[in-house]
Amino acid sequence: SKYPGVLLPATIVLVIAGSRRTWIEFRRPGLYAAMLIAAISFSPVIWWNVQHHWASFAFQFRHGLGDKDSPGAMGLLNLVGVVLLTWTPVVFVVAIMAMVSLGRRYAQQPAAAKLALVMAALPLVLFGYSSFHRKVEGNWPAVAFVPAVIVAVLWIAQQPAKRAGIARWAVGVALAFSVVAQFPEIPLLLHI
């Protein structure tokens, strides 16, 4: 239902096309079956837009990439702040550390790790860039959260003994944030 979701299939095509080792995936029927199912599922949105002069697509494009506000660096800081609080500071920092670390060795990563890495980084980079030119809403890069957590887990799993403390800290803080978000009355009852 959210247009940033288009980044996921775009990422799949980018990652497959980006390496000769993964080009074989273009010969597999499953990729095309998935594309067909996605196209059929999304066809009502396209049909409505055709009948309404592409109104929804045009609005979303202007809304997300226009130069009307031009908040500059403050726009990026706002986006980082929203994502930091949404993901929790520890999960956000661990995910960024993992993306940078795995990204430095991108060519050596297996295809699944490359896919998760690009799925996590592309929305953050795209909306980070857009935040300089337009106010970006905090939910737009949400499509990057699950892949970012997968990247963080992959990164931790590469050196589990060395990164176990980071993992425990990230899970504990994320759990605390989730409990407070789901039950905001707890801090009030504890007089915090």
C-alpha cells in the first residue's frame, strides 16, 4: 500500500544485474512468476491512476522529491532523529555499523547478504538525499528496517564472540523501547 515498497523489487533487480554470478537468476522462472504476481496485485493501483491522469503517482513523486521546502541539513537531521527513535538508538547504530562494514566488502558477500545490504541502504540513502530538498516523513524509510536488522544479524554472526555484547545490548534496548511504546503507562506507574 506504500509506494516506497517499489524499492524492494528494484533492489532485487539491481543486485541480480550487478554481478555476473547472480545473472543466472534471470533464467529462473520464479523471478518472473513473482514479478507477474506483483504486477497483478498492483494492477488496481495502476488502473486507478490511468483513469485519474496518474494523480496518485504524480502527487507522491512531488511529495517525496519536490524542492518546495528545501530544509537542507536540518531535514536530514530530522530524518535521522525519527529513524533513530523508531528503530531505537542501539539498533540504528548497530545496523549502520553493519551496513558500513559489510558494504566495504560488498564484492565478497554472498548474494543474499548483498540483497539485504542494498535493501537496507537504498531507502536510507534515497530518503536521506531527499530530506535535503523536501520534508521526509519518518515512515518512508521504514521499508529498510527489516533488511537492516538482517544485515546487523549477518554482521554479528560473522564474529559472534567479538560482537555478542553488542547483540545483547541492542536486543535489550530494543525490547525496553518496545515495552514502553506498547505500554506507555508503565513509566507513569513507576514514577519515571
